[in-house]
Amino acid sequence: MRTALVIGTGLIGTSAGLALAQRGVTVHLADRDPEQARTAAALGAGTDEAPDGPVDLAIVAAPPARVADVLADAMRRGLARGYVDVASVKGGPRRALEARGLDLTAYLGTHPMSGREKSGPLAATGDLFEGRPWVLTPTRDTDTEVLNLALELVSHCRAVPVVMDADAHDRAVALVSHMPHLVSSLVAARLEHAEEAAVRLCGQGIRDVTRIAASDPRMWIDILSANPGPVADLLTEVAADLEETVRALRALQSADETKRREGAAGIEAVLRRGNAGQVRVPGKHGSAPRVYEVVAVLIDDQPGQLARIFADAGRAGVNIEDVRIEHATGQQAGLVQLMVEPKAAPVLTAALRERGWALRP
């Protein structure tokens, strides 16, 4: 791939443009809002000048509700040899294109499984897709050249290609992305009118659960409007689980010992099902989940503290696999949880203590 056209310069489109431009691809940028395209160009994602002729690959990064219209327009104008979109739903756009009677041999629906709570070109990064799954949904009609161009795009973005049926993809993202987002929003909504004294007690747990609720509602209306059925089916199952959980909690309030035991058993069943599901979540770089040891370090909220910890870990020859930070309520201090391989934990603990860090058991 030598040339590409990115249509839609939000977070995903601009990030793809940055990744391609960094690998020597000439990237042209287009957007309904010319100012947004100029912003993406200023960030180094390409040029907002129109290409002289057809490019190798057109990448449509429009909202799901507009994908079919934008793709149809680009294909009728002959803007590229191959066309992909990066919308978070796949079955609907393809059926909409088929209904228009277009030749879809040059089209391949794709979905990079990556994003951020923030949107727009200023939130984009060239490494947004690194190590992340990138779903490809080819059909028997997909031209081999187009599939190869899509695979080259994924490779340039350092993502991991995953081939799926379009409708199977839509059911999968309903489970792992769309339904969890709504559940996160429902939990976060409980905080809207909560007493300030209660909100001040928020810790890392509530931050983890509500993090994705900070996303742009307008963007999510577009996404959910394109995949409502599978999401509604899953929420129906969640609602049934919630009803059972509420009954179990009410039973725990009973004066009857038998009912309390039944309630405890019901809550335990929910928690154990949660354990069983959580361990299936892929680990680092999409690999099988790994169990890490946690080394907890108390720090002051001052510039350079994290850099010092990482530098000291590096001097000890220990790789930090993951990190979490808990900020102390009302204090300029926090707890850094360093996740490392079990065999490295004693080495890191000894090295940090030797360098004067305060560790928590």
C-alpha cells in the first residue's frame, strides 16, 4: 500500500492516518468538517489535500449510521482500488450496501477493537491499535487484493487480524463492548444525585466500573442504534440476574435462618459466576490470562515519583507487566500497585526497599 484516503478524521480515522503515515504511506484526509481534517493533518496524520486519482485503499471512519452512505458515495466516485470501514457494527452496513445494488468485491468490513473515552482527532495516537484485535469480515465475494490491502492496513497499525462473520461479530461486540458500556453508564448514573459525602468515598473499584461511562453519548447513540437487538437480548439476561440477586439480598435481611442461608448461597453463586467469567478475559496483548504478584508502593503526589519507581524497577531487571494507581481521599498521596511475574516480586520488593520506598504488605 502506497496511498490511502481516510474519510472521517475522528479518533479512529486520525489514529489510522498517524500509523500509516509513520510507515511511509501517503495519506489523504477528508471529513464533513474541513477544520477537523486540517487538525488531523497538523498532527501528522496526512494531508487534507484531495488525491490526484484513485488511492490504494479508502478507509471510511464515519459513524455507523452514515457508513453505508459514505461508502456508497466513495465507491461510485471510484476513489480507491479497495474500500474498508472501521465501524463497530458490521452486518447492517453490508446489508445497506447490498440493498443499493453495489458491487461489493472491492469492499471489506473491518473493526479495530480499540478506542478511548475521548473522541476527535486531538485524542488520536499512532499506537492506538498496537497489539489489539482488528476484526475482518470478508465474504466469498471479497476480492483477494482487497483482503491483502486490509491485512496490510492492520499490519501497519501493529494490530492483530481476526477473521469473523459479520453477524457473529455484532453479537460478540454486543457482549464485550456495547452491553458493558450501558451497564457502566447505569452504575455511574447512581452517582449523579448522590450525597457529596458518599461520592467523596469513591475508590478505584468505582473508577474501574464507571471509566467507560465518560464516553461521548452522541457517539454511543450511533453505535447502539446500529446494533440494538443483540444488546437488548443481553440486557434482558442481565435484568434476570439482577432480579435474582435482589431476591437473594432481601433474603439476607430475613429473620429466618433458612432464608438467610438461601440468600447467601444466591449471592455466592453470582460472585462465583463473575469469577468464572472474569478469568476468561484475555490478558496482556490478547494472550491467555496471567496471574501476577502485586508489589504495592506508597508515594507522594509529586512530579517524577512514577518515573523513579519505573527506573528503580529497571535497574533491578524487573519488567512491570501492569500498573494501577489508587489516590488517597483528601490526601496528596497514593498507592501504586505494580504487577510483576511471581518470581520477580521478591527481587523488586528488595530493590525498592533498598532505595527507600515505603511498601505496603
